[in-house]
Amino acid sequence: MTRHLITSAIPYINGIKHLGNLIGSQLPADLYARYQRARGNEVLFLCATDEHGTPAELAAAKAGKPVAEYCAEMHDVQARIADGFRMSFDHFGRSSSAENHKLTQHFAGKLQDAGLIREVSDKQIYSNTDGRFLPDRYVEGTCPNCDYDKARGDQCENCTKQLDPTDLVNPRSAISGSTDLEVRETKHLFLRQSTMRDQLDAWIESKKDWPILTTSIARKWLRDGDGLRDRGITRDLDWGIPVKNGDADWPEMEGKVFYVWFDAPIEYIACAGEWAAANGEDDAAWERWWRTDKGAEDVTYTQFMGKDNVPFHTLSFPATILGSGEPWKMVDHLKSFNFLNYDGGQFSTSQGRGVFMDQALDLLPPDYWRWWLLSHCPENSDSEFTWENFQQSTNKDLADVLGNFVSRVTKFCRSKFSEAVPEGGEYGAEEHNLITDLQVRLERYQDHMDAIEVRKAAAELRGIWVAGNEYLQTTAPWTTFKTDPDQAAAQIRLALNLIGFYANLSAPFIPDAAKSLLETMHIDAFEWPKHVAAALSILEVGHAFDVPEVLFAKISDEDTAAWQERFSGTREPAK
């Protein structure tokens, strides 16, 4: 048994996330966590809401609620929706937790002790209309790199370039829209990550198995232009973690909070503390996952995120961890994803464009979305969601291949034998050839899952489903039955065992359908197959089963047309 620490990029609190957010981090992380558990490994799968910074304050102001109340409500909303998509988090925490306050201030103190924090007289945009400084996302404007006219003051979501508010062309207040802005001087703390460039470069170069997408982005940030720059870690905001150095305050930092991108990644660690506390455990329970001096040396840590989050997770957060000088667990594998686009444009939470997670669950059960998103996930390039492709793929894969197989086998057995595994002849050449083929496919499927090659794994799983259908077409038990009922019984016996086999292999992708299949076959629990021959002999003669209702109803042309029309514009962020 191996131990796997798995974290998904933590979503902003400012509203319900769209399907692009889901496939960019949470869903593939859940796939991997479910797979590792199924293989008998120990897993701690963590996620949380990212509750600090300007997105939270702006969203709360728009909702007309105090920011703390808004964040508490939206955390519950996001938790319920994640559960709706069957995210199997061991804990879904909050970056505003007491654990994250304490740990963030601890790291700041350690970085100060190491000489990696300096006070800087910084120039920041001040809005005369709003009567306040405008940190990062309180400023919008045109990106100087790609000319995108809705770039934010911390990062352009179009080209992913990291920005400061003063970099924007034609800046405006995100609060009032005012352009009556001026640059004023204010003091902030900066993390001296530029002094760690060589250390971070060597660490990234040691990750030979990381996706090219991940390492190419990290190298670009390290080496292009001026290379890695020092980064401000404080902001002039009311909502956030107060700036403290352990038990002492920085005299010049009164009223300031830590920058959200400093405290948010630390929540990965703090979330484990929240998990331990929620389960009545002491600090040792979470430290064995995060401290290499307390048991975490044998943990494999895997992070999942969209490509826009890669710079912070390959540079700024590692600089915090390494700079502390303490024995924290560093990430072993960082799986990053390109963008999922929507029908010729971009998904966007801030612009309300695309299909959002709550809306998706109102339309169809989660397995439809899980299967399409994972089988089309943007691993090697951006991919695009269209309603036509969604309809065609889910109808073909889920209804025509998997669902049809289950229906044909169980209904035929009921009509010619009974609702129990029939007694009959021995397996012949066709059966043994199928078992041999499936053993090869099983091992290939496991290799793809181990390597977190999501699309390849989905394609192999579909191939395993198809193999069962091809076996039925080749052997044609409905024809065999006319001349050799015993041989037909053997063929159906193998096919019935295939249903349980499919359920176990498919559970990481489509957990609800997998559970339903096990219940249909009266199988008590999931069990990952090690040897196909043994797995296809579990259901003995006389084992009862049910004939299920339709496993996956097909999506109609009318539904597709209606949904395409419904989601052709934008939505207001959910209340």
C-alpha cells in the first residue's frame, strides 16, 4: 500500500464555478483519488474555498452582504455542488479557517527570519472616486501583453501573464468603473523570490516526469525577461489574514492583510489540519502527510490545476515552502491542464459565460458530465465544449456501448434462462481470447491511470466496454441458443460477469453508474480486478441479478437544441 496526498486547486469563493473550472482541477483530481483508493492505497484528498482578496469583497458587495457571511454561504453552496458531482474529498476546507490564519503567519515569520521578506515603498493605484487604494483585482484594464480589455490587476486570464495594477493600460476601478485614478505610495511586504531563482530552477529541472505544459510555463517565468521577480505578499484590504510575524506585528503593516496568493496555497496544508480537527485527531494525524520529519517522507504528493495557476504553484508557493527552511512535503507531480473553451469562446466566471456546475446538475445526472469532461479533458491543448459533441459522445459511449451491453445481456438471460447466472458449458476459444485481450487492456488502462493520462485512460476504458459488445456480436448467444443452449449459457455467464468487471473499472469515471451496476448484479462491494480470468468467474451459477431500467437515457436532438439556445448568452452570478 502506498500513500497519496492529492490536492485540487482551490476555487475562488466568488460564485458558482463553470465546467471549465471543474475539468481544470477538481474532476481529474477526484478521478485519481478514486483510482488510488480502488487500488487499495491510502489517500488524503483535499480541497477548499479560496476566500480572501478582492474577488470575495467584490462578490459580497454585489450580493449586498458582509463578506464573512457571503463566504460562509458560498462555501456551503460550493460544497453541495461538489458533492453533486461526486467529488470524494476527504475534507473541503476554507482558507479563512483559524488553521490557515495561524499557518500563514507562521510561514511569514520563518521567511522573515530567513531574510526573504523586505519592506518596500510601493506605488499603488488610488481611486479618488472610491476614496481608497485599489489592490490587484479592484483594478481592471487592457493587458499590455495581449491587449485583452478585461485584464485584472493581478493576472490576465486571457494570456495568463502575471501583472501589477500599474501595468494595465487604461485602468479603471472594478468597484465604480471610475477612471479618476492616481498612483500613490504605500508600504508593503515583498517575498524575495528572485534570490531563490537558481534553487527553484534546479528543483523544477529535477521533475522529469512533469507534463511539458507545467515545466514550460515554469521555465518561461523563471527565464524570460527579467526572470523571477520579487512579489508583494500584502494588500490594503479589510478582509484577509492580518499581517503578523508570529507573535509580533510589523509596525508599518497595521491594517494590512496577506495577499491572497500568499495565503491560498498554504491552505493546502492548513486544510489537512482542518480535516484532522473535524475528525477528532491531533496534529500528528495531519503532520504525517505534510512533515517529512514526521512520516511524510513516503507520501507521493500530486497537485491538479489549470495552466493559469502553474506560475504560483511552481514558483511562489515552493519559494514559501523552501524559504521557510522547515521539512515540509514538496509536490512530487504537478498535473496541469489547458483551457476548456465554450462554443467558440471562453468559459468565464466573471463574465457569466458557459454552463455552470449548478446548471449542469439541473440538466443531467453527474455521470454524463464526468464522462464527457474527462474523456475530452484539455491535456495537450485547449479543447472545446459544444452541445453537438456532448450529445453524440455521451449517447454513443454511455448509452450505445455500456448501457446497451448491460441491457442486452440481462434481458436475454431473463428471457431464455432466468434472472440468475445460468448453468451450462465450458468456455471456448472465443471466451479465452477475450480474457487474454482484456488482461492486456486492463494493464494498459492501469498504466494510463498511474501516469495520470486522463484521455488515454478514458479511451482504454471505452475500448474495454467495446470489447464486450464485439464479443456478443461474434458469439451471438441468441443464435447459439437455438442449437446449443449449454454453450449459449456459458457465453451469457461470461457476459454477466463482465458487468461487474465493468462496474469496478468504471467507478473512478462514472461512480453512480458503477454503483448501480453492482447493485443490479447483487455484488456487495467494489473490488479492483487483478486478474481478468478470476474477475470473470466471481458470479457463480445460480447467482441472482436484476434486469435494470435504462442505465443511460439518450439525449435528444430537441434537448440539445434547447440547451444550446438557453446557454448562448451569459448568466448573472448566482445569488
